[in-house]
Amino acid sequence: MVVRRKNKVALPPEVCPLRQCMSILGGAWTPNIIWYLSGRPRRFSELRADIGEISAKVLTVRLRRLEASGVVHREVMPTSPPTVEYRLSELGQELKPAIAAIVDVGHRLKKISAKKNVPGGLRT
Amino acid sequence: MVVRRKNKVALPPEVCPLRQCMSILGGAWTPNIIWYLSGRPRRFSELRADIGEISAKVLTVRLRRLEASGVVHREVMPTSPPTVEYRLSELGQELKPAIAAIVDVGHRLKKISAKKNVPGGLRT
DNA sequence: GTACGTGGTTTCCTTTTGGTAACCGCAAAA
DNA sequence: TTTTGCGGTTACCAAAAGGAAACCACGTAC
């Protein structure tokens, strides 16, 4: 019995742009984080307060992932107690139009669902 | 002991537009479905083939939810075997710019991650 | 010494999600 | 009569996600 190479040569991933981008935007609160950071840099506790319902754990996980994907920059300031500032990287800035578009649709959805008396439409 | 009315008068939901919109776009494959439907109306089996990896169950659930939220219109055609056509409603059309913006970022992410040799960035 | 604030981490738990596979009803075709 | 295609539905299951609460290190303030 001989070990053979597979017939298919592991066809290149050919990532779908939509999935590519959604893999960054996915997960609870991620768009909100980007939204707030698009305003100005923020500290951990600021983001926590801004978003309100997010847990520390999830916020940590999100920020770590965004950092790993190059969307967010993390900087420790030499203060005491040390504060940490998060801001959108150059790459992160590219997401702003997408987030803005989503927010924009959100506004229109609100108007429409108000007209139609669909109480809030779908909620999470 | 007297039953009292609550102090807070059930403050209005005050839905965040971002969450509002993401509650529609959320869930695996949803943006892809909208993307394909934004091209032209499609049948169930077409969408299934277009997206490829989606299961019938999830596709059903997504379409039902999109229909319920008024984004997608479902029409049964009087053919045999009966075919069902899905298309974006007027409200669904509003989502096109947002999806387009996301796709656009996806393209740029691809270029950047190619440059940086981050192999695909984050995958789902 | 003790408490406090910052920015987390860790553990545990419940809920949600999404996939697989089997099944279904109908009408037409073979 | 059996099969085929369409458009699903259902039951079951494993994995992932996300929340709560406890914990942690560090330097400063009291």
C-alpha cells in the first residue's frame, strides 16, 4: 500500500469578500466597538460604559481579535494606574463607510417599522 | 401588602440603529443571501447552489426570518413542480448599499492581507 | 496596612447556533 | 407503478458563543 497524493491540490481558499469582511464584523457588539472607536480613541472602561451591556470578557475577546486582524491598535499609556487606549488603525478606518451604511439603514428601518407599527421589528 | 406600579415606566426601547440593522444581517449566510438576491430574484435551490455550503435548514430559517422582517418577498409560482421565487422587497433594497460597502471592504482586506502575507486573515 | 482603580483573566454555566440526515407531499414523467 | 424534482420540515446533536462572578497584579492614596 502506497501513500498517494490527493487528487485535488487543495484548491486555493478563494475567500468570499463578504465572508472575509463579516468574519471581522461578526460576533456580538463588534460593530458597536468599531462605531465608537471611529469617533475617537477610547479606553477599555470607556468602551464598556459606552456599550453598557457588554461584559468585560466579550469586550476583551473582541478587542483582541480586532487587534489580531489589524483593525484596532492598542497602546498602553505610561500612567498610573496604567491606562490603555484603543483606536482604529488605518485598516480599521476602511470599515467606517460600511459601519456608517449599516447605521444608516438602521435609521431607515426604524422609521419604516414605526410607520408599519411593527414594534421594533426584529430584536436581538 | 399592596401591589404597586413600578417606578420606571418601561422606558421606550430606544433601539440602537446598529443593533437594529445587525439583527437583520446577523446569522450565518444572511449577507450572502441578500447579496445574491440583490442581483436578481432567485429560487430556493438556486440560492442553495449559489452559496454552496449552506444547509437547507439554515437557508429556510434565514429566508423565513428575512420574510418576517419584510426584507424579502416570497412568491409561489403556479408551475409544476411548484417553484418559489425570493426577491428583495422595497425595504430589502435599502440594504444593498450596506452590503455593497461590506463587500467593498472585503476586497480591500483581501489586497492588504495578501500584501502582509496574513493568510486570509480571520476565517470563520 | 488596607482600599481603590485600571485592565483585564479565568472558571463555570446556559443558551444559541448550525450541521446532518431522514423524512414529507405533491404532480408529472417514465 | 415507481421515480424524480421541488421546496421544504423535523429530530437530533456537537460546538460555539456569551453572560456572571470571582479573581488578579500593580502602583497609588489614604
